[in-house]
Amino acid sequence: MLPSIDSLRCFVAAARLLNFRAAARVVALSPAALGQRIRELEEGLGTPLFRRSTRSVSLTEAGLSFLPAAERCLDAARDCVRAARGEIGAPPMEITLGTRHELGMSWLVPQLDAIAQAFPTLDLHLYFGAGGDLLRRVHSMEIDCAITSSRFTDPKLDAVRLHREEYVFVGAVRLLAERPLSREAHAEAHTLLDGGRELPLFRYWRDAPGGGDRLRFKQIVRLGGIEAIRQRVLDGAGVAVLPAYLVREDLAARSVRRIFPSVKPLDDWFRLIFRNDDAKRPMYEKLSAWLLKTQLT
């Protein structure tokens, strides 16, 4: 059985003063009560800690060895109280944050030094993956949290909203010059590029007011990641709905242009997703508040 904090306090006071009566005053006990605590401690440890005579008290070899450990234990107990009261600052913490490759490289990686400065006790690691993969890994606790716009219904997950994610339906200017896409019938000459079988990107246009399931494409090619989709759009290999931040410079450079600009695709949100039973939630909320102050790039 481990010794109690009160027993350690009594022992340390007696060991420092080598006078049970004086030590009893320090810990606010009677000499008899302090002597009883010392005897119980010695019985629990199975060894005497003091040599007592009518004239003096001294530490045994076991008592000398026990004293620094007991003092460290009391210091640790005081630190526990201070930590609970928020008096010693944030504790060291390690977090693995998952996100899409392109978002991580364009937005998070450039912020790593600033994050380290803002959160000096946080060791932040990155993991790159796709939306479904990120959600599964947060659920299984392979990673701590993830930033994604993927929607989820898992009751074990919770989220804090970050930046709004806007979408645009685009194609390469040279492709659209050769093969216009301004009427429904034109879709039969085009390839739609998307991330998966459920068309997670095109649905933002399809489900928007004025959109609808009215375009019949020649074929649909699934490329998994949105940076791969963007590159193929720039190559003229197809058309796609993409995040506005990702093609902002392409639109400004007139490498791509909007398709059916009268239809505004639905918006979504980037979210910091984590398990709802994760004790690190306060840190996730602080990190989310900090990230909201940085521009999405």
C-alpha cells in the first residue's frame, strides 16, 4: 500500500527537525498523533525510519534514503494542486493533425513556425490523407484530429467550424474554347473529374439552386485528391468543381474559367474534427480559434 500524503508530511517534518514535538507543531498534530503516523508509515514500509532514544532522534539508513524521495513526492503533490488551479501554465502535449495534402501544404505547413510560437508546449505532427480516411483514423484514434470539409454522421465524432469553403465549376480556357460547355447538350463532349464514386465535389453544383442532375457527361474519371483533379483540369483533361481557394490564382491568370456562372455552387465548411470523448478538446478549441485568424490559402 502506498503511503498517504499526510504520512509523508509528518515524516519529512520529523526528518528535518529530528524532534517529534517540534514536527507535530509544524503539521498541526499532537505529538502522540504524529508518532502514530510515523509508526504506521514504518509498518507499511516494513522498515524503521528513525532511531529513537530518550535524548535524541536520528534517521536510519532507510530513513536517509527515503527522505529525498518523500520530498519529491510532496513537491509533485503540490504541483498537482497548482496544475489543477491553472497556476503552472499549459502542460506539454503532443497532437497528430490530419488533413488533405494540398490544404496541408498550402495552409498548414506555412503556419507551423507560428503555431509553435503561439503554443510553445504543443508538439504538432501532420498526417496527410483523404476525407474518409481521415475520419476513420480519428475514430480509431490513429490520429488525434483532422481538418476536412468531409461530412460525418459518426456519433463518436465532434467538430469545431473553421473557414467557409466555397466551390466553383471550372474548365481550362483552351478546352472550353475548343469544346464549349454553355448548354446541357455540350456535357456529352466532356469528361467530369471528381474525387470518388459519390461525386463529392460535383454535388456542390448539382445540389445548388439552378444546378440539378441535368448534365450527361461523356465519362466520369475519379482521381481521389483535389490537387490531382486541379492538375488534370489545367491539362485540359476534363472539367470539375473545385474549392475556390485552390483555383483562385488560376482564375486570375485566366488559365481556367467558370462554367455555368449563373449557378452558385453550395458552400461548405472546413472543420477541426476530433472524438467527442477526447480530453484534449480544450486544446483543439484554442488551436481552432488561432487558425481562424489565418487566411485560407
